[in-house]
Amino acid sequence: MSPSTFQKNILCIGAGYVGGPTMAMIAAKCPQYKITVVDINPDRIAAWQTDHLPIYEPGLLEIVKQARGRNLFFSTEINRHIQEADIIFVSVNTPTKTFGEGAGKTADLQYWEKTARDILKASDSDKIIVEKSTLPVRTAAALERILHSNEKGIHFDIISNPEFLAEGTAVNDLLSPDRVLIGSRETEHGLKARQEIVDIYANWVPWERIITSNIWSSELSKLVANAFLAQRISSINSISALCEKTEASVSEVAYAIGQDSRIGSKFLNASVGFGGSCFKKDILNLVYIAESYGLFEVAEYWEQVVRMNEYQEHRFVRTMIAALFNTVSTKRLALFGFAFKADTGDTREAPAIYITRKLVEERAQVVISDPQAIANAKNDLADILSEVSFQQDPYLAAREAHAIAVLTEWNLYKTLDYRRIFQSMLKPAFIFDGRNILDRELLYKIGFNVYSIGRPPLTHFQD
Ligand code: UDX
Ligand code: ADP
């Protein structure tokens, strides 16, 4: 198909974890559309054009390769592509604000606003603008105000189409999503624009899974979905603390309650804590919005989900220090995993960041191992690089260590030769399984003192 015969020109601003995979899937499924992804970061754009994509995501390279050069293009020429586009997806970053009013809670919308102004400046025809990044509810109103301040007579329709993909499973989440949510103004113009976005997804998503709503419901649903998921983890993590005291097993409790179809079995794995770019940020956004409407009880209720997550991380470090005879000073401690979850190199809000910093404060010698996340870990720990070390090979990381802490549920860690690891470690040897992925009975038999989440420890000491 030659470029002039493409049915639609779709642009995505922001080539990150959301924009890149989403556009690759649309391009792979819809050869009749021309998809261009732009970013201000030239290194990112260059990497999308190679076999070393800027993000690690299983199966993504195959999808990108299907469409790249055919109907999927990457570029840094933002203005030119804005001008040519009929539909613009915006997936720039919306981190938590670190300064001024709402610092630590609300989203920092500076990248968003800059993008809106870029769109306004470069446009000379009507366009549909799709909010893909997670945004505080009612951002669309601000966006409309900026875009409609134009004197060129151009009409912009704003659509909210939040992303529900999870890292590590992005390809499958995009290929067969539980639902795609598309919100718009319910005016004649808004409904027409909504239909255009529905038509894109209808190329591969069954109709019944494409949900439409008013724009505010769509914006809010994204925050609420993440808040509910995170709440499940905080709920089971709170119970894990109780299990450690009562000799109940948190996995047995999770299994038993998860069999109730009203509760369901997913997202009930107790862990060292949840991380990732979304959960904390989205909950704090919700909290800020609730506070700004004077709904303080609502704000407090949701804030507790984040507090419980912090408690779980603190508790993990406290357990380590207490088990290691109340001092980790000068002790070599191997961290197995730094990414916030398996199958990603992403470390944003990873519990490992907090845990490393705490252990370094206690003057431990922390050795970090991870199959994909070492480069990001080095950035996260830039200010304390001289006090930590990195070792890709878990066997070498554990050598002469007092303890191992499993912080990411990489499959790799389930299949290591723990006998060999035990022999190479200092004794008594400890293992802290922050993801409950290891066979604790076997490790105990090998000789380890084993600490799991939500189970009393298995130790070779008499208390
Ligand atoms: C999440 C949402 O799932 C996704 O829909 C949204 O679009 C973005 O935010 P993501 O952050 O990629 O996706 O990862 P997710 O799989 O949700 O895991 C988040 C964190 O919770 C991870 O640190 C994970 O290890 C932890 N987790 C998850 C648990 O501790 N226990 C569980 O049972 C599930
Ligand atoms: P997410 O997880 O939401 O996709 P990322 O940080 O991975 O977030 O990606 C956001 C991308 O948006 C980054 O690559 C960043 O360079 C890009 N970006 C930020 N501001 C702009 C802008 N004004 N124009 C184009 N790209 C931008």
C-alpha cells in the first residue's frame, strides 16, 4: 500500500511503555492506517528503529517488525507529523508532581500541557486528540480550553482512551484486552469522534469488549481500576503480617478466599509490596482529587492503600535486619531482582529501590542482580553508586553473602541450584523470599534459614 492510500493518519506523541506497544499493535492489526510515533528523546526514537527496543517487553519485537517501515514509523519531527495527523494519541509521561501545590500527590501535567500547546501551534486542520496517558479526572476540560483558544477556527475533539496494559504482558493485553474504554463528550461532534476511535479497535477487538462512556467516567475509571487492583494487594499484604504471627499461611488464605467467585483469585499474591509507574501515582491522584472536592474521608480511605504498601516494604527490611542478629553492617547481601515485577526492565517505584537504600543506610554491602533491570537500577541509585555493586549472575552475587533477598518474581530464580548457592555463602545463610516463589521446605532442608511473606520463618535456631 503506498502512503497516499492510507485510510487514516494516526500519530502518537510519546514513545514510552504505553505509546510504543499500543501503536505497534494498532499498526500490526491495521495495515490500512499509517501510524507514526514521535518523541522528544532522539535516543528512544533511534532505538525503536533497531532490534534493541528501548523497553523490554516479551513478544514486542515481533509485533514491531511486522509493521515497521510498512505502516509504522518513528520520528522526532513532531510538528510536521502533528500537521499531517487526523488522530493524535498522547502518551507522554505524567509523573507525580514533586514541587509546589499538590506536590507528592497530584500529576505533574507540564509535559501534557506542552504537548497540547505543540498541537495547537502546528495544527491547521480539525483533529481528534486521544488521552492515552493516565490523567486526573477532568483533564480533558483543561485540554479543551487550551486547544480551543486557537483563532484558526480549528475544531478539536478530545477522547479519553485509557490504557490498561500491564508491563511484561503488554502484547497479550493489547491483543486480547478484557475491555477497551473510549469516552467522549456526548455531543454530535464528540460521538462522531468516539466512533472513529471505536472503528480503530474494532479491527481486532470484539465489539462487546469495546465500552463507551462519557469522558469523565472514562478518565475516572482508569484511576479507579488501578486503585482497586492495588487495594487487593494491600489487603492481602496486611493479612500477611497477621499470618506471620498466627501460623496461618497467607497463600492458603488467599487461595481459600479467592475460590469465592465474588472475590476471585487474581491479584492476591502477598509480596514485598507493589511497584510500577501507575499504582501509587494513580491512587495519590485520586486522593488529591477527593481532597480538592472536600471529600476527606474518601481521600483517607484510599491513601491507606499506599500507606499499607509502605508498611510492607518497611516490614521486609525490619525482618531482614532482625533476623541477621540486628546488624547488617558490612554484611554482603544479594538482592535477586530489582525490577518492580518479572518480565520487565522497568524499576519505577520498585520496592527494591527503598529496600536497597535502607540496607545501605545500615551500611550493608548490597549486591544487585537482575536479568533486565541493572541499567535502570544504576540510574535509580545514581547518588549511592559507590556504596552498592551490581552482578548480573545470581551465583556470583550470592557468593560469600550472608543473605539473599528475592525482590522480583523472575522465573530464573525458581530454577537456580540453591545447593550450590548455599555452599558458596557465609553461614548461617539466610534467604528472604519477598515474592513467595521458592520452595521453602527444600531450602530449609539444604540448610538455609528461610523467611517468606505471610508464613512464620523456618530457622535452624532454637528461640
Ligand atoms: C498496572 C495495571 O495492572 C494495568 O492495568 C495499568 O494499565 C498499569 O498499572 P503494571 O504496573 O504494569 O500494571 O503491573 P501489575 O501487573 O499490575 O503489577 C503491579 C505491582 O503489583 C507489581 O509490583 C507486582 O509485582 C505487584 N503485585 C501484583 C503483587 O504484589 N501481587 C499481586 O498479586 C499482583
Ligand atoms: P509511559 O509509561 O506513560 O509510557 P514513559 O516515560 O515510558 O511513560 O514515556 C513517555 C514518553 O513521552 C517519553 O519517551 C518522553 O520522552 C516523551 N515525551 C514527554 N514529553 C514529550 C513532548 N512534549 N513531546 C514528545 N514526547 C514527549
